Amino acid sequence: MTQAASLDSFDIAILAALQRDGSMTNAALAEVVNLSPSQCSRRRAALEQTGVIEGYAARLSAARLGYGLRAIIRVNLASHGQGKDDDFARFVESHPQIRSAFSVSGDADYVLDVRVRDLDAFADFVHRHLLPHPQVSQVRSEIVLKTLKDDRALPPVAVP
């Protein structure tokens, strides 16, 4: 069950329901997907065991928790190599302001999604942490003015 091709329509319905509400009980899930609670429980456990379901988390409001500024930062490294890329990866992991980080193709080496309280906190992060990193050669950042879509759920999986 590690590939989409091995999922049937019930598995896909379970995944869709859990993406909408990961806290659903097996009884509630059973009503939504038209299976018994025990069948839902077995299928859910199998989806978890095979890694199709990686985990569960609450979605929190960044704004209501005081994280009023989101920025997208494009980073270029001065040079590349396994040790240098690993060093930058450790830097990314050690800074909780960086919520997501991607190695990308194009005009940047990495794209970072950063959440901080305000512009002062952003400036502090960029000037005291990111720019001084020995591997960083260029930083370009954009402040997010308005979020049009921020959906972490995956699109529906087609039944083979």
C-alpha cells in the first residue's frame, strides 16, 4: 500500500476524510466512508503502518499566536558539496523560524518559508543568522502580503 495504485476507493475516501479532519474517530470515519468501524480501524492502521499517513497534527493560526509576518526567502550558496549542503541543512533545522525549506531548481539553491512575529524579528533573523552563515552568498526575500491559498492537503488520489 505504499503506492497510490494499490489504494482502493475506500482507502481514498478514508484519506480524504482524514485530510479534512484528522481527529475523526473510527466510528465517525465509518459513517463517512460507509464501512464498519472495525474495517476503518484496520484500514487506517494499514495506511499508517505503510507510511501513506505520516502523522496527525492540529493546524494552528499563526496570526492568532502572534506570528504576523511570513516571508519567502530565496538563498544561494557560495559553493556546493556534500559537507556544505549538509551544513546548511543543519542550519535550517536549528532555526524554528524556518517552517519549510526546499532545495529547488532555477535561480535559487533553496527557498525558505519563514514565520516570525514582526518586521524587527525578520530583520534580526536575516541579519544575525542567515546572512552571516558562511555558505550563504545571496539572499532575496519577499514579504507575504496576503495568503490566497495555503492548503496542505494533497489533491484527491485517482482510483486505478
